[in-house]
Amino acid sequence: MLDLAEKASIEMGFTRLEFNNLLLAQDVFEFTTNGNRVVFLYMDGEVKMRLGDDDYRCISSWKIPKIKIDLDFSGLEESSRRPFMNTFTKTFLKGGG
């Protein structure tokens, strides 16, 4: 399995408010925030995230929220990046299946 690159971007099906509410409610990660920046402390390292603006994906007459998240893994060992992302996606999973 390939390691994750030092920098990456993902899209998540949330508004910024929904993401922030989930962030504050979760008890899996230690983190700090400052505006649109979140820093997760993980396995003696850190992952920096920058939250994009609220956006929507339009499918017919539906407007589905999405937010772009830029990830910076430069403060985390390569071997810890995939375990972080696995835990992150499980913690912030939306839709239930």
C-alpha cells in the first residue's frame, strides 16, 4: 500500500458549520483551531488542515453541501498518515452506510 503524499485535498459532504460541530463533539483526536485552520495532534506528530468555503454539488434540483479540506501531513511520519486518515474518515463519516 502506498503512503499518503505530504499534501493532499479531499471533499467532504458537510457544510463548514456541520464539520465544526462534529469536530467539537468528537473525542478521538486532540486538536487546536484558529479560523479556517485545524491542527490535529496524532502519534507524536501533527496534521494541519485548512477548511475551504461552503460549496454545493448540484444534482438535478438537489443541492448537496460539500467542503474542500486541504491536508498537510509534513508534521507526521509517513507510516502514521494512512492510520490517521482511516481514523479520520471513520470519525467524520456521514450517511451511515
